[in-house]
Amino acid sequence: MEHEKLFEGEYRFMQVIWENAPVNSGRLVELCDKAFGWKKSTTYTMIKKMTEKGYIENNNATISVLIGRDQAEKEATVDFVDKTFGGSFFDMFAAFYGGKKISEEEALELKKLIDEYKEK
């Protein structure tokens, strides 16, 4: 299931949560002040926003993760490939490598990855 996209500030906020969860909202205010210079109201606004998006849960001032970093990054990557390369992994790979040579080890790892995901 794909979730609502995270914008840059939201993603940075979620990184703080992913690194510290479960975390008390008061402690999260301190962490966000230190990391971003945010006021208490800004942090509480982001807590509300991320709760509404379904990324976190606020239960008695304890913030817990509902969507992990791996899942969020996977969804963002799929979205990026879809938008930028029309969903083509090959086009993304070609653009990324831009004609550079890859090692035998890298080629074997790519072959293994492709074999695992090859359409049956």
C-alpha cells in the first residue's frame, strides 16, 4: 500500500522520529529544536500532520512509528522512478551509470537482483 508522499521537511522530521522512537513529544520538541531550530508549535504541527498522513501515532504524548524508514524510502524510490524514468528500471540504471564501467562483482550482484525479480 502506497502512502502519501513525504515532502523534504517531513522526511527530515521522520528521520528524527525513526532514530528515536518511541519518543515522548516533549523530548521530540527538544530534538527538533536542536536539529532544525524549530519552535514547540512547529514540532506539534508536524506531529499532527504526520499522524494524519499515517506515518506516526501519538498515544498519550508518546510518538510511535507506523511506517518504517525502509518502507517510506522504497515508496519514494518507486515514485521517483515512475515520474522520472516512466517506471523503467533500465532507463534509471543507464542514467545513473552514464556509461561508467562496473566491476565483475557489481555485475554479478545486479544479475542476482534481476534474477530474483524477473517476471515468471
